Amino acid sequence: MNDQIQRFLFDRTNVRGEIVTLEQAYQDVLDRHRYPSVVNHLLGELLAAVALLTDTVKLDGTLSIEVRGKGALALLMAESNLGGELRAIARLAEDAALPTDDMSFHELIGEGQIMITLDPAEGHRYQGIVALEHNSLAKCLEAYFAQSEQLPTSLWLAASDDRAGGLLLQRLPDASQNQDDDAWGRTVQLAATLTTDELLGLEQLEVLHRLYHEETLRVFEPKALRFGCTCSRQRIGQGLMTLGEAKLREVLAEQGGIDAQCHFCHSRYQFSPADIEALLVAADDEPPTLH
């Protein structure tokens, strides 16, 4: 089973969809961290979701989904780009007991919010935020689309120890080509019969055939997905600058240098005092920003 995302649409309707399967990319994320099993599964769902949403919006840049809560999990974050690179991380709450397999989504996250950030290569950054008012990641994301994008969207997400997957259906606003008024309700109802074992265990075309063999379905070429971290020495350096000059000089005085690590892939970057001075000089040389 390949790591890939498959787009499809229903002819003569304004309903489109995507199905994603992750295996190696999912394992590459888990291999870099040690989380409880229930956290791994939720992280797998988030990886599937970020892949689906990135392909949905066709963003030339990066799309990230960040879940922040006050439960046993303080943070879940996944990021993807149109090139098919995925990465993700989780952070447990410091003062909470370790999550257990029987905990629900609401018990894991508690009160909080979900943020979806679109960061294009060119243009302005956009962020949408909705409260976590549902007891699954899929339902929270559906609420985001209903509130922020105003597009009817249905999502099914699942993950096991080995695989993660997802299915997305969306009704597009342009109804001029729609010749089947019942298409949206029917396709969503059929998708709701899909089991977790089928979503994670069957090939994508088998899933689509099982659900929609009586529909006129147009399937596009799948796109490969993989783990990929966008960290770099430059980006880590920019992150260090957010600490401020006083804090950086304090750390330099104590340690004689700074050893930084990417939280996603664990790559390490060393900055000598001369490196930090160069970053500070470059920051001083930047032209002022007009607001």
C-alpha cells in the first residue's frame, strides 16, 4: 500500500472528494518520537487531515493544522505542502497524567481550539480558528469548513499502529453543472457506511468501488506523499531571534554557544557566538516595516 492521495469527482454534479493513505510517512513521524498509542493514532488522523486539506486548497506553500487544548495533550500539529511532504508533532501537558487508550478526543484535548494556517510562498498568511466543540478531529474540521470556508464538507479519519487514512467529500459552490440534486446527500450517506478496517486496509480504488460502484466516478492520478521536514539553519536561526537579543546574549554567556534542535525531525544546528552576532547584525540591518 503506497503513501498517496487520490482525487475524484462525481460526473454531472458539484461533489468532489479525496482519499488518502499513509503508511511509511506515518511511521517516519512516529519513529522520531515516543508517544502513547492513543496519541500516535490521533497524530495519524491529523497527518491524514493535513494532506487532504492541502490538496483541497491547492496552496503553493505550506498548510498547518494546530490543535491546542487544556487536557492531557497540550498540542498537536501537522504541516504539509503541495509537494507531498508531511511532518507532525505532539506535546503532552506537563502537569497531566499520561493519556490512556480509553480516553476520548475531548478527554485528551479538553477545552481548546483548532487553527488552520495557510502560508503561501507569495502573498499574505491566513489563519482560521474554531473552538473544539466536537468529540472527534474530523467533526471539528467539518465545523471549520462550515464556519470559515462555508463549504459543506464531510470527513472520515482513522489511524492504527501501522497506517493512517482519510476520506473527504465536499460540495462546491458552483452548482451550474450539477444535474443531480440528491448527489451530495447520497454520496455522504454512502461514505458513512465505510468502516475503519476498510479505510485502513483496502486499496483506495477498492474503497471507492465499494462505496460508489453505482455512481459515475472520475478518478485522477494519485499523488505520492512522504515525510519531509522543512527545517533549515536559516529557519532555526530565525526562530532563535524571537528570543530577543538580551536572552540570546544570556544563553551565550552561560553556554558559549547555542545547540538548537528541530522538534519535528530532531536535526541539530549549532550556533557559535560569531553566528549569533551575525544574526543580530542582520536583524539590525533589516529595513523598518511600515504599517
